[in-house]
Amino acid sequence: MKAGVIGYPISHSKSPIIHGYWLDKYNINGTYHSIEIKPEDLKSKIKNLINDNYNGFNVTVPHKENIVALCDELDDTAKKIGAVNTVVIKDGKLYGKNTDAFGFIENLKQNSKIVLNGSKIMVLGAGGAARAVLYGLLDADASEILLTNRTMEKAVTLQSLSPSKIKIIDWVEKEKYLSDINLLVNTTSLGMKNQPALEINLQSLNKNALVTDIVYVPLMTDLLTCAQINGNEIVTGIGMLLHQARPAFAAWTGVMPAVDNDLMAKVLS
Ligand code: ATR
């Protein structure tokens, strides 16, 4: 098995640690490389990967959208999300997948008892990550999603994923809606190391609501710490990163790997 992750810059990527861990754990002969590709070189460098007999690669910032046009086929999720994070190369053809929504949902499933079917959810943010999160929540049959973003037009664009289920609320009024939700998700970059704080007062949050953050540096964001103090159940964001990698590894090797504590410790260290 020969795979890697493409991005620019690429030094921050945790994917080599994750896939390297699974290659060892499952005793699979293979290599996983960090591949820096500048946006202007995307097409030519991908050709090199095909010629070098890669089985596929993961895709990270800033290529997730631009790779779509270079794929020969896309799975339904990648089509709907409009972005690809995993490519399988077969007979010189590129098959694009998106496993971010899977990663988000599997993280909640593994680390909480939340029933998403019929639930009422608030999603903060309307960037690329929000699109995958919304797709996952809709696929899991959430009944209502309150979507809010600093820039409302971006939320309006995402509403087209399901106009009947996604309701847009004003960014400055989000606290008013916290009392009857089952799940609060932060998909913004607020609260991430070197980014501004996410300012939200959780006092009126439903005590039974689960709170999750896709930010995982720091692992315990201020949002999660406040939620915990408030008595709410929390799920950290690192699991989304780990779980999104599983279907990629499975597609390249035939082995569906598990997320375990040793892997989590390795990625966080
Ligand atoms: P990603 O692909 O990780 O989702 P992105 O597409 O750049 O990254 O989205 C970043 C998200 O964080 C957006 O929802 C953004 O809000 P805007 O659409 O208004 O830019 C949100 N975000 C970033 N900085 C923010 C800030 N200072 N205040 C409020 N929201 C912010």
C-alpha cells in the first residue's frame, strides 16, 4: 500500500501518524507520505502520484474543493458536500470520496449516547467543515438544524442542503435558542489556538444537550470547558479527525481500522 496526504502547507497534518499507526497495528506492508503541493501544481503533481503507483491519497487545505474537478468519479457524499478528502487511484483513474461527515458522526457515536434521529441541533459556523457536519446530521435524520454564522449569506448558501430542516438564526441571537436543543456543534475556527475565543453564554443551554467542537487544538476548548462546568455532556473534536481516516485506510488496504486510546494519545502528543 502506498498512500499519502496532499496539502499546502502539509507539515501540520496528523494523517501520517494515524495511517502509520494502523499500518503497524494491522501488520500491513505500506508507506504513507506527507506531500506538499502548491495550488498551481495540483494537476501535474497528481499525475506524478498516479505514475508512482500510489493507491490513493488524503486531501487537505487548500485542495479539498479544487480536486473535485480532477476526479473521474465522485461518491454521493463528495458530490453533495462539493469537496473531496480521500482519493482512491485505480487503473489510473481518480475516485473521490468525502469521509468528513462519517468522521463527525462516528465520533459522536463512539463517545456519546446521543440519538440523532429526530434531534434538534444548533450548528455554529458555515464554512467547509460545517457543510460536512450538516450533511452528516441530515443523513442521520436530525429533525431540525438551527444554523448560525457571523456572515449570514454563507449560512443561507448551506441551507440549500435541506431548506425544510435547516433554519437560519442570527449570530448575535444564538443564545436565545439554546434551551431546547439536544446538540450544540461548533464548526467555526473560534477557540482554536491563536484564534479569537468563541463567546457564547451557555447558561440557558438545555442540561441534556451534548456539546461538541470540531476544534481539537486545544483538545478542551473554552466551549467544552464551559459546557462541562454547566453540567453538559461533551465530545472533543479529535475523534472526527481519527474517524474520517478510517474509510480511507479501508479503501486502500481492505482493512477497516479501529480508533483506540493509543492512537488518540499518539496524535495528541
Ligand atoms: P473550515 O473549512 O474549517 O470550516 P472556513 O471555511 O474558513 O474553515 O470557515 C471558518 C468558519 O469560522 C466560518 O463559519 C467563519 O465565519 P464567516 O463565514 O463569517 O467567516 C467562522 N469564523 C472565523 N473567524 C470568525 C470570527 N472572528 N467570528 C465569527 N466567526 C468566525
